[in-house]
Amino acid sequence: VFTPSRVPGSDQPTPRSSSSVRAMMALAEKEPMLETAKSSKSKAAGLGENCAKFWQSNCGKCLIGCSPCVLFLLYILTVFLIYMLAHQTFQCWALQYPWIANLMNTPIEVVDSLYVGRSDAFIPAREKYGSNFCAAGMVWLGSFKDVSQAVTSPQARSYQLGEHPLLPRNLPDVGRSRLVFLLSLSDKGAGGSGEHAAFRQCFIDHMFSESDARRKDSTAESLLQTLAQDYADLPHETAADEFFSDPEKGMLPFITKYLHYVLFGIDPTEKETFEILESFYAGQNPIGHYFWPHGYFMSYTDLIHEVSDIYIASPAFEKWEDNKTEYFNMTKHELGTLSAAIMRIAGVQGFQQISKIVLGAFKLPVYPGADEEGFDQRTVWDSLDLEDTQEIQQYIMECTRLDTPVSVTHRVATEQFSVESRGKQYTFPSGTRIGIPLALGNTDKEFWGDDAFEFDHHRPDLMDNILSFNSVGDKHPGRECPGKELVMETLTLMLQRLGKVRREADKGASDEDL
């Protein structure tokens, strides 16, 4: 085998040795591979340059643009882990430092507020942490001593409804004039201006001045008779049964019509009026108007103004006088929107809740060591002397002691304070929100005794120490539920009338068996 090569000055090829030939052939075989490698390296370099340019022009900008999203996701993940692993312990630490609480605790507070006011949440919390713990962005002080001291002392307040944060712009009557919402106004002895007491008195003077007479007239009696007949005709064993849940008959329309008649003098036969009122008082959505952040997405301002106008046109406002200094010059529109908020949050809804409790629509909460199904309070109701008003009212109070309709209210610390929780000492600054868990004070064994979780409407000093109406018995500095007397009187009538229906039904069933 020869590789063509030429000798200088000659046209003849010169033969080469076999070893030289093999070396040349190997080199010849490698040359294409080397060229391919050089080409690949060049292409790779070009690709790298293109990738770098693409990163600079696209990915780099994308990463920078997405940084807020990444940080937000990390924030949500962090809050989620805190909530799942140690949200109450974290709150006790974070609330000592307001900037941390504002940054990290707000979403935890909102989630907590959705359920922590329920008995199946705060009872286990007390068992785990003791009377003092943190939840919903507040320091809860749950002993009878702490709760009773709080409800009998002047209170500083904030935008809070118990455990729920409120949306300031949606409170009455911020949109048109000024804040008149009683639950967010501080007492004069705790930094307030005196507006709370003045506005509260204005409400009482106009809503309750004629209510005593209306409670005893034929219209009120007719409503009670209809209620008793509905109880006899409709299923009433659980809260889901028609008597408790039907919007057209039974307990719900009775409460709306009865309260609006005795307080405002509104004729219960005015169908168009009550269609407007019931659209505001039916269901849970309208109350979200006042809550944060719900109020941003579910505004009922127009409907509230309609309800307010109905109230202003009612007999309760007939003697209205403007520019009364004892009411801090409260206007009719301010009282109208305040009345709508009070009736929505406490009047209608609160009365529905307490009525379901005393009528046994659901059993009492399950306390440690008690029957897992809960105590059926109707067994006591069926044994009461229905002519004994005092015993009936003791029954009502004992029901609300074990199942407090408003489980927690709040106040704001006006100075630094220290609290012990699970053996650790925490110091909180002035301005910290403090939960006043009426339900925990109502069942504190240190005050009520070892049988605090048991039903006993004959227990000593029950009526003098019950906390359920934001007072200690009848002792309070001006924040007791203004409708307490009306509520107690109406519930007594309901228990008497419906109690007779129950006993007549039982007697009829027994006669049939015989």
C-alpha cells in the first residue's frame, strides 16, 4: 500500500515504509473526528453565549419580577407552619412585640377568629394551657377573678367584636358622620370621651321607653300564641327542625316580629317592611359587612340604610329631639344605623342563640369528664314549676352559664402587664388586646366549685355572679346588655307557654298508650 507523495523535482511517487503508511492512515482517520470536536466545541460556545444572553434578557428579569411572589409564598408557608405547629405559643411570644404581631400574627388571628370562640375550641385550650393563653391576636384571661374584674371596670376598646376583628369603615355611622358603634367606644374612665355612655343611653331611652306597655298588649300576646301553636305543629327536637329553622313560621319570624314590635312599635302585619327587615336579619352573610376582611367583599350599606330608615320612621323615634347635649348631639341617622348594628349582631341573632340554648335545640357543651353526647337541658325544663318565675329564670341563667351565648368580649390594656401561662412569664405592652372570655369565667372551678361543669340551677349565688350578660349579676359600669330585662322576661314567657305544650303532648301520648 502506498500513499501518494512526490519527491521534489520528480513526478514519480516515492514508496514509503509500511509503518509510516500506518501512522499516516491513523492520522487521516482522526482528522474528521478532530474537525467534528472543534465544530461541537464552537457550537457549544455559541449556545452558551445565547443562553447567557437569553438569561439576561428574560430569566433574570423574570426572577426579579417574581421576587415579591416568591417572598409572599415563603411568608404564607412560614405562617402556615407556625399555625400548624405552635400558633398559640407563638402568639404569646409575638404579642410582646407589636411589630412582629402586626407582621406575622394577622393571618393567624383571622383564622383563629373563625372558630376559637366556640366551646369545642376554648374548653380544650383551657385544659391544655390553663386559664391564661393567647388566641385570635388577644391575651385571654379566663379566671372568674379576671373576668369579673374586667366587666365591672371601665374598659378601653378597639375595632373588635369578641374574637372577631372589625372593619372600621363599615361600622355605624363612619361612612356618613362619626363612629357610634358602642362595642368599639372606650369608657370615659379608660381614655374615652363619654360618647359610649351617651349613645348607649340614647338607644335605651328611645327603644325601651314604651316597650313595657307593648309587651303586655294584645299584639304581643297574639305573637306568643302563634309561637306556641307552631311549637305544637312543627318538629322541634333539634336546631335543624322546622320550628327552629323555618323562616316563615316558628321561632325565627317570632323573634324578628316580637322584638321589632316591642322595641320600635313596628306593626308585625306590615309585610313589605318585614320583607326588608328579614332580608337583613336572615342568614349569616349580612353580619359579615362589619367584619374584617369580609366587609371588603360583602357590603350591605344600602340595605342597612333601608333598615335605618324604617327605624327612623317607627313610633320609637316619634319624640326625637335634635341637638341634645346629654346624647352628645347624636342624630337620628346615627341612632338608626347604630340600632341596625345592635339588632343584627346582638338583638335578633343574640336572641335566636339564647332561645335555642334554653329551648334545647342543641345539647350543652361537652366538658371534661361529662357525657360525650352533652347534657340535655330539656330534662330539667320538663321538671320546672312553670308558675315559678324565679325558678325559670334560674334555669335560664344556668343554661347560659354552661353555654354562654356571647362567649368572649374584649378590652385594650392601658398599661404594661404580665401574665403567666404554662409556667412561663410573658410581659405585654400597653395597647395589647385582652380577651374577656365570659364562658370560661362562668365555668371556673376555683370559683364555682368542683361541680362547675354540671347543671344545677339551684346553685348558691348563681344569679348574683352570672357573667353571661357582660356583668357580674347586676353589677356593671355601663356595659351590661341593655336588653337583659327584655330577654329574661320574654324567655320566661316562651318557656312557660311552650313548656305547657310539651306537657300536654306528653300527657296525650300517655293517654293513647293507656
